[in-house]
Amino acid sequence: MALRKVARLQTETTAVFVCDVQERFRSIIHKMGSVVQIASLAARSAQILDMPLVVSEHYTKAFGKTVSEVDLTGSYSKLFLYEKTKFSMVTDELVAALEQENLRNTKSVILTGLEAHVCVQQTALDLIDRGYDVHLLADGTSSQNTYDR
């Protein structure tokens, strides 16, 4: 398989994805403070730069909502917040959203979240399979165990 050239990020064609940065994980994730800080910064940056912001919450009955530091309280028109029950963020619901006006031009994804070796990895692989460039914020992703990070 030939290697692809990773594109430079442009605000017009880039979306920020925040994967499962939820309350239940706060006390069990290695370096969770860093993950929360980076996810919050990424979400604020998306809004300031008028880029789409995609936020997933994995099975909220068990894991709760997105941490409050990732501010989702406003009425940001380019926010797509949804619940999922599979590991990858790439669900049928997200695939449909990627065809809508706010996400249609997305070619690159900035990805942050939990857990690195499961949901984040599956999301990155699924997005790459669909032709997206994926840029992982290394300080903004982690797992319960350091070796899974």
C-alpha cells in the first residue's frame, strides 16, 4: 500500500473531534488533567476559529456527560454532540452528519480523547479508512494504564 501525504491543516477543511472525555473517567485515567486541558483548549479553539466541533459521549448512563471544562453550554452552531455505544466515533449517526453542511468540507480531523488504545485508535483508523487525515493531540489522549497510552 502506498503512503499518503498528510495534508496541512486549514480551518476551512478541518474539524476537531473530542472522544469520550467524560466524568466517570476523571479519577481512573492516567494524566487525565492533561487530557481535560487539551480537550478544552481544542474545543475552544474550534469555536474561535469557526471550525466544526464533534463531541462523542460513550454510553452516558455508565460514564456520565462530557467534563464541564469542555464547555458545551453555548449555542455553537457547528457543534455535533452525540452519544455512542460502540468504540469508534464513526457511527452511522456521525457518517450522516459528515454529509451535512457544517461537516461536508472536512478533510482533516484533529483528534483528542479517551481511551487511546480503544476508542481513539478505532476512530482514527475508521477516519483514515474513509480518506480523512487524522492529527492526534498526543497530550490530549490517554488511557487507564500508561502502557496503553
